[in-house]
Amino acid sequence: MMRAIGMVLQAMALLVACTSLAGPAQAQPFVLAPLPAAAPVVACASLAQVDLAAVTGAATTLVAKEVSGQQPYCAVTGTIAPAIRFEVRLPLKGWTQRFLQTGCGGLCGSLRIEANKASGCAPVTDGSIVLASTDMGHQGMDTGWGDDPQKRIDFAHRSVHVTALAAKALIKAFYGQGPRFAYFSGCSDGGREALIEAQRYPDDFDGIAAGAPALNFSVQNSFHHGWLAKANTGPDGTPLLTAIDMPLLHNAVLAQCDALDGLVDGQITDPRACHVDPGTLLCKGHPVAGQCLSAAQIAAVRAIYAGATGPNDERLEVGPLQPGSEMEWIGVFVPVSAKAPLMSAIFAGDTINHLLFTPNPQPPYTVANFPFDAAMHARQDAARALYNAEDADLARFAGHGGKLILWHGWADPHISPINTIDYFARVGRTMSEAARDKAVRLFLFPGMGHCDGGSGPNDFGLLGALMAWVESDSAPQVLIAKRAALHKHDRRGAPEGPPQDEPKGLPPMMMGPPRLQLPPRSRPVYAYPAVARYTGSGSIDDAANFVAATPARLDDIADWIGARK
């Protein structure tokens, strides 16, 4: 049995080349068909004078300057009234008529362009694509912006849309022509933004990648995170579970469920088949941290696996976190020590008290007194209509040839992958499965955390697969995911400081637990519902030794209180 490993919290990904696949053992580098390069027809500085008011529907100020380097570009930064900041990067040479806009995670509030999952994929890596992003209409992490109704709208959907319109107008002004293909890629809230675009503004992009989408935003940041924080808080206000308890629990889950897919490899192919009994870890005598669990801790674990539930056993969220995700709980709702805050409590408190209701609750809610019931769910209907990306009718997006790739890690501690599976299934029910499968693919990554990290392979060529699908109608059937080696630290239990290979300067509640040695690994991840099955020979860390298998069909549409509205 593989021993437990810790979280990988680095924001950067060790990305792999984009691939197409004739078979799991024959992954070949994919090269997009070349498009004629277009040169600028005006000077970069002149873009500052472009009037975008008619395009964006609001006053817009611009600043334009050339940025030198290996891949020089014209950087245009701007503000769309009242406060939507955006940036567009236009190559000074060799632009190949493609445009990629990237999403923003969390509650955003900062402006940065992150084209992840693109290593080896020209045109992103060779600088021949236009890039853009936005801060979603507010600055900083303080949720006081939620007191402004317009900024709620800007965060919910307007910022991404008007940024796309502004970017396309600047592209046309600079090159004398618009983009031939437009793409959007984001994860977490960026995944929600991606689905918002497909649903509300289906003509903005030709190809969209939505990772771990926070599509049920109102529920996600209230019932979900609030429940996790409450479940792990004892009567005295201190956490019941801390980082030192997680290796014990995770190893117990693997002992019970790792072999269900026919291969003991330290990851669970489909955690829905895993029914964990944490009672096996009950302390026989006095509780010893990291060696057994108290009755209160076991109750907390059961509540976490159950998910947010009302007093009449009504399910208040689409689905709970999945078995196998335990090490990823650390730093989210399981702190590294009893004195560290629970980030889930902060997420929930900020959203509940500043973003969901009008007027804001007075006095403010805490996770201790927030009502986990059907009445509170009904009170969120207005926020649900504003923020959430639940609309399963993608006919308009698919109608112009739009392609959508959904992807999610099974070990995600922030957003249950059940949300994404449910959405994929509902799209099939709404459009017909045949129509959906012409426009939508879903990929689920065993052992992968939130957008990245975790013990399973989590680096894969996403953007190349998306572009190939849009531009040559080559639908992705498999993505080859890789995991770099994870290295051992000579520490046990909760860490006292950041490991050498983790980013320095992280707050204590975000430091991962000790990690143990795991070798590099590659695995094929097939389009849902297919899964990877070991052929029975060769290394289990080599994707070439796996083939596609289709498990028994499940009813993927969730039965929860929100589905009945």
C-alpha cells in the first residue's frame, strides 16, 4: 500500500505537451494546422486612442505600450466603467489569428493572465496568440465590493463578456482583422466564468475549457464551505481534525477502496464506488493524535463525506467531497494546527455576508448560526440566478460549432466533482446525449486536487486538445496526464514550516503536510464515462500500459433540493 502524501499547493503547473491519440500507447505530439500570420497595421501606441464605448457599452480608458523580450507584444491595459480592469497582449509579429482569454480564480480582484495546461502547445508557447484577462470588476480580496449591485453584476458575468468584446475590437484595430478562432480557459471561478460564457454569451468564443467549475456558486460558497467548516469545529470553537490526522484517514480510505478498480496504485478511479467506514479508526483508549480518531472526529468525517444536509435530510448541495481527497483537505477546512483558521469558514462568511443577499445580513452570519435548511436555500434564489452557471441548454453555443471541455479532479477539496458530472448529464438530458457529445467532453482525473496538485497525475495538454477540436473537428478521446516525482520530507504530522520545494512566504494555514516519495507517473484519462484499465503487464506508472474501459452506467443527475426548482 502506498503511504499518504501531502498537498501540492504550487500555483504553477508542470505542463506537458499537447497530444492527439491513436491509442494509449501511441500518443503523438499534435501540431495545429498553420494559419497565415498577420502583421500589425498601426502602431501599438495608437491603440490607446481607440474608442471602445460603442463596443463595451460603457466609458473605457486605455493605455498601450510595447513590451520587449523573446516574444514582444503590445500590452493594452484598460478600465471599463465603473471598475472593470483588463489587459490584452497583442503579438508584435507572427500573430496567427487566434485569441485566448483566461479566467480568474476565487473572487478574483487581481489582473493576471495565466494560460495554464498549454506547455508544448503552439501558438500559446511561441507567443503567436493574443492573450487577455480581467480582474472581474473589483480590486483586492476585501468583499466590501459586494455592497455595490453593479459590481456584483460585473463579477457575475459582465466583466468577462465586455473584456472579450474589447479584446476583439483591439485585435481588429491592430491587425486590420478580427481573430479567426477565439478561446476561453479557466479553472475554479474561472471554470464558472467559462460556463457563463457558453450559456449567456455563446457567440463570444469558439472553444471553452472549464476546469473544476464553481458553477453552483451561491451554494458552493455558502452551504458547501460553511458545512465543511461547521463539521470540523468542536463545541469549544477549535477544529476537531487537523493535518496530523489526515494521513491516518487517507490510508484507511485507500485500504478500503484502492483495489476496487482492480489495481492497487494509490489512487481511486471512481470514488463514488467507495463507501468509507471511518469507525474503524476509533480510539480504543485515550485519543492519540495521528494514531486514531475520537468519536467526535469520526462524526466530523462522516458529516464531511455526507455533504451539506438539512434537518429533514434534504441535500443542500449537488454532491459532497469524494473519498481519496483527504490529504487535500489540509489548508481548506482542516488546518495545520488547532490555532490556525479554517479557510472554508472565511470563504463562507465573506460570501454569505457580502455577496448573496440584499440587504446584507445584520448581524452577520457565522458558520455556527447559519441556517442549513430549505428556507435559507430559497432565500438564495436571486443570487443563484445572478451568479450560477447552471443552464444546461447549450444549443446556441453548439449551434455555431462551439466546443466545450469540462475537467475536474476527483480529489478536489473545494468543489466536488459531482457538480461537474451532474452538469454534464443534465446537458445530455436537455440537448440529447448525441447533440451534447458533438460539443462537450468531460475528463475526470483520479487523485487530482483543485485545478492542480494532489497525488494523481494532474499535468496534461488541455489547450492543444481544445484547439484541435475546434479547428479540425478532432474530438479529444483521451488526455495523457503526468505526475512529476513527489519527494520525501523528514517530518511527521503537521509541518512546522514550508518544505524546501514549496513556495516560501505562504501563511501557515496554507502550508501542505509532509509528502512521501512517489515516482513519476503518466496515465491516460479518457472522455467520460470511459476509464483507464491496466492491461496487466508493464509499469503501472506508464500510460502505455492502460486501455479504455466503460464501467456500468450510473445515473449521474443528482437528486438535491436545487434540482427540484
